[in-house]
Amino acid sequence: MDNGSDSMLDVFLFETDDLLEHLDDILLTCEKAKNFDPDSINEIFRIMHTIKGSSAMLEFNSLTSVAHKMEDLFAYVREKGISQEHIEGLIDLMFRASDFLKAEVEKVRAGQPLTTDIGTLEQDINAFLKKISGGAAQAAPAPAAGKGPQKDAGADEAGVLKKETEKGYPFAVRVFFDEEAQMVNLRAFMLAKKVEDVCADFDKYPPDIETNPKTAAAISGGGFFLFFRTKENLEKALPAVKDFPYTKSHSEIPPLKSAAPATAPAAKPRTPARGPAPRAARQSLISVNLSKLDSLMDLMGEIVITESMVTSNPALQQSGMDNNFTKASRQLRKLTDELQEIVMSIRMVPISTVFQKMRRIVRDMNRKLGKDAQLVLVGEETEVDKTIVDSISDPIMHLVRNAMDHGIESKEERLKAGKPESGTITLSAQNTGGDILVSVADDGAGIDRGAVLKKAQQKGLLTKQPHEYTDQEVYQFLLMPGFSTNEVVTEYSGRGVGMDVVKKNVEKIGGDVAIDSTPGKGTKIVFKIPLTLAIINGMKISVGDTMFTVPIKNIRQSFKAADSSILYDTDMREFILVRNRYYPLVRLHKAYHIDTKVTDIAGGIVILVGTHDSSFCIFADALLGEQQVVVKSLPSYLNQFGVRKSGIDGCAILGDGSISLILNVQNLYNAS
């Protein structure tokens, strides 16, 4: 496939994914309201029409066929409406079609062959259309020559041409639609909208195609007419006529000899139905490939590094910088910071793109598990880096499934426990400055401490008596690989794929997971994740000849300490007293086997660091100052040595060209 086709495929996948997500949102809203409002019907019709057209262009026949059938179904619903008794059936059918289309799109993305037999789904759509229409949803047959609409249309053609010519529209084209096209008056309306995009000043016959169903028979018999003021306008519209999927044939009609000159129309020009402003507004948003944004962010990082290298050049420092250079360097730093903020903001997307997908999961599991739960979204407008949004999508989905399967009780159990019959799952996101807190909470049964301990004992994980474990220690078992309390394998759980997958995915993006639960009241799981992965504010510290960067968000305080503040436990592990509380002490030169002259506590610096669920102290030679650094990933071949698990997240290139290792506080604590 050439580059042009690759580009078209990328656009197709992006737009179709977006349309299908939007379709699910509409269907869920309509299901909740137990009604299809006109706007929703029109929007679903547009979605199906768009998917059909783009799929046909790329020759994805299965997508084209199903989208075409659903478009025909909603063309009928748009014209005739749908009774209350058929709404549930229509929603179920649409979700089936949506799932089929999503599955086909994934096959396209993976380069797999598409489904060739869609007979069952196609038959079900046809049967449903027949049921709601009483068998009358077929297109009106074309009348025999000389009878009915054909005769009337032919007899009136001269009169219509004369009338339009007098109005100042002497140039005409007549269009006949494919015999298989149903509701040809609606097809004519769609064609008129396409023509309106390229030429707003035109007229049509029949004029009332969107409101008068009887015009379908007239169009089938005599064709659909479009009239234009000038030959140029007609020629601009012809490509839209030719490319319209339902056009069978078209022909230009010569102007009447008595036609007024096109340059001097007899009638006052008609006010365009839609001016240029809306079309201009649609150009205000563009889609950009994420790889290009990644490259832009990398380039921005290099600019930050280079700017720092220039301003901290030793030769300039020694020669003494004049005032002009100092002013210029300050202005450069200001512009660099502004550019950096803009680049980062471009990558930010609302977390609602993930949250909204969960509505469908809750809906489907309610039906399959016989439960009644509603999804509440809080802070869905919170913006996060696109890479992070993609990384947390699967963990959030896993937690929502867990909440539905393990947490929310059945209707009977909830009533017996004195709870409302309907359970609640709350997804929330909150920006706390440098971090985003994402939580999944339910008002279900909570975590069964006894069941978790029993499972841990079966797996040989207990190192002390069960009653000696705190609740938080018990919950940590749930984050271990293969740990699941579900004994029965279901569609949703019990396959040994547990919370460890969630934990790993969150830790990959520099976040951590916390669990809190109250028996009988519910469970809350919180992710703490960075706002962005690209650039961080850090404190530089030295250990021997090695430099480290500690993220500012993890630093609680730094201080000088005396030897008297050090205590040891029975395993000779060091603890340090800070504000009447003892914290574990990690000496970086011992943790990473670094040679240094500063080994005495009084000669170095102690830094109290921590995450939201653990705190400890690290010992280094000295603080070197705060600096904004660009995070550079470590080479992939280092993964085999467990570098990340030892507490090294990446590295940063400093202004003088030296390298500083970026510490992951949580991993350093776990490793030590």
C-alpha cells in the first residue's frame, strides 16, 4: 500500500473509531430515555452514511453492507418514526451492529481478512425493518411508461423548466437514482445537501422532498431536478452528482431559448441556506498523527537541553556575560518555556475519552449479570497527556469490570442489606497540580478480608499469622500476579488475570495504585499518575561522581542529620528519626554501589521522600539545585537487568552535557 493509501487508512480508522464511540453514547442516552429523539435519529443516520461511504471507498465490503442496511433502517425511522414497543429491539440491534463494525475495524487495523458472511445480521436487520414497517418499507416501484408519475412528470417538465427559467435558474440537470435505493426522496435530499456544500445558490424540483413522502413516487418516475443560475455553477455541482453513491444516471437539460441571460437574472438572488461561516468553522480543528506529536515533543526537549547548554557554557561563564547577552538569554528562556507549555497542551486530551467507554461496559454487564448499576462520571473534563490516557484505558476497564462482577451485589442482596436496588460505580478524575488522581469507586459489598487471606494462605504467601496483617497489607495481595478470589471462570473474571495487570500498567507510566475498602460499604481504588511523562521538575543530588534527579513532587523535606538520630532494627536495617517518627533510610551509595567519600550521616544530606502510601529517607552527598529536565527513556536492552525495578526511571541530559539518572521513588523503596 502506498503512502497515500496508508494516510487514507489512518484517517478511516481514526474517524470510524470516533463515530462508533459517538454512536454508543447516543444509543446509551436513548436507552436511558427510552426514546429516540429526532436529533439522535438524524445523527445515527449520518454516522451510518459516513461509515458506509468511507468503507465503500476503501472496498471494505462487510462494513459497507452493514452500514448501508442500518442507514436504510434509520432512513425509514427518520421518515416514519418508531413505536415505543420497538425501541428496545432497535437499541439491541444497533448495539449488535456497532459491535460488528468495531470488530471489523479491528481486523482492518490488524491487517486481517474481513468477514465475508454477514447473512445472520443482515437478515435480522431486514426482518426488523419489515416488522416495524408492516412490510411497506420497500422503495416505490417505478411506474410503467405513460402512466402515473412518469406521465405527469413528463407532461409537467416543460412547465417546471419554464418556471425555473423565469426565476433565473435556466441551467438544469436531471438525476435518476439506483432502483435498489429506498426512500428516494430522502436520497434526493442528501444529494441536495452535498450540492449545497459546493454551490449554495440553486433550486430543486420537487421542492418539498424532505417533508412530503409522496415525492418519492414522482422522483422514481420522472427524476430529480437541480437548477442553477449559471453554467459555471452547474459544472461545479456535477462532480457531487456523479460521485453520489445512489446516482444511477444523470443528464444535463439545455436552457430554453427564451431564457434570460445568465448574467442578468430576472429574479432576486435567493439567500443561501448556509453561508460560508460554518464551513470555515469546521477547518478550526485538525487531526494530527500522534507520532508527529511525539517527534515534536522530542524536538522540544532537545531545544530545552540546548538552551541550557548555551546559557551555562563554561567559556561564557569565565569570560563574563555582558548585559545584552543576559537579557537575550532570559528572553530565550521565557520563549522556550512558553513553547514548551504549548507543545505539552497540544498533547493533552480530556479523560472523558476513556470514561465514556465505560458506560457501554456497565450497560452490557447489567444485562448479562442481571444487576442494576449506574455509572457516575466526575471530572471527565480533566486533561491528561495522550500517551497516559491510552495507557490507563485498560486498567480502568478492568476495575469497572471488577466492580460490576465482584463489588456490586444482585438486586435481591442489596435490598436485603438495606441498600438501594440500584448500585453506583463512580469514575472520577482530579488534577492536583503535578499529578492526576483517577479513582474507581463502588457502593458494593467491599473486599472480603477473610477470602483474600484464605487465598493467600493457599498460595503460601503468608509470612505471619492472618490476624497480624493490617487491611492495607491484605489488599496488597490483590496486586500480586495471578491472584484472584473468584473460583468460577466467567466471561469477566476468574482467569488469573488480576489486579497485577492494573498495577503494572499504571507503574509503566510512573504512577501507583492504592486500595481502600469498607466491608458492606464498597471499594475505592485510586491511581496517582503524572500529568505528563516528557518533562519534570526535579531536584539534582550528587552521590560520588554520579548525579541523580528526584522528582520534586516526591520530596517532603531535606535536612542535615546527626549520627544520634540513626537506629537499627533486628536485621540491622537503618531507620532515622524525623519529627518524632522513624523512617527507613536508604543510602544511595550502598543501593547502587557507588564510590564516595561522604559516608557519614553528618557529612551529607538526608531527603524525606514518599508517595501517597509510603515514605522513607534517602541519603546523598549534596543537593545541587532544582531544575526542569527532559525525561529520556533508558535503552530497552537494560530491561533485562531490572534497572527500572531498582528505582531508575530514565535519565536527563543537563546543560553541561552530563547525564543525571531520574529516580523512581516507589521502585527504589520496593527494591530496598
